[in-house]
Amino acid sequence: MYSFSLVVALAAGLATATPVAVPEAQAPKPSCPQWTGLNEVNGIACCVYEYSDRACCSLTGHPLFAKALPCTSEWYSSSSKWNTYWLCNLLKGQPPAQNCTGVPTNGW
């Protein structure tokens, strides 16, 4: 009986000494800017109107949206800023209908 108690005590001590896997904190998942009209696309982009570099911001830098602005860009900070960006990038090769000084063109 003494040896059984010793074995149980050793097993209990060993169990408490064994490291327990603690899940590491995961990085927060990127999310779309918080204004109406943006739709998340498979966790890689947020888009308005269409799936293109000019209508989407990139959440992850995925190659499908290589030329898209990041979703942290000031041009995606509000719907009015995005609207300015959109109007300045609406038609490739066409002069914009408004002053677009300082507005990125994403290769258009």
C-alpha cells in the first residue's frame, strides 16, 4: 500500500510539473472600415460597387488587390473621402470632373 501511495504521489507531482499548452494570443483579424457600403471579400479586401483595385481596399496585401489602397488609408476612413477617391479614379484616361490634387490614382 505504501508503494501504491508513493506512485500516486509521484504521478500527481509529475502531472502538476508538466507544462500545459496555453493558446497564444492571436493577432486581431483585420476588418473593413466602419461605414455603410463596404462589403468584406473573403477576408482579403473590402469593396464598394465592384471587385477592382479602385473600388476595394486591401486587408491583407493579397495579390488579387495588389494595386488597391490598404483599408487603413485615409481615403477609406469615411464614405465622403472614399467618394472623392472614387470620382477621381472613375474613368481611366478621362480627366476627372473635380479637383483631384493629392488623390492617389492607383495606376489609372
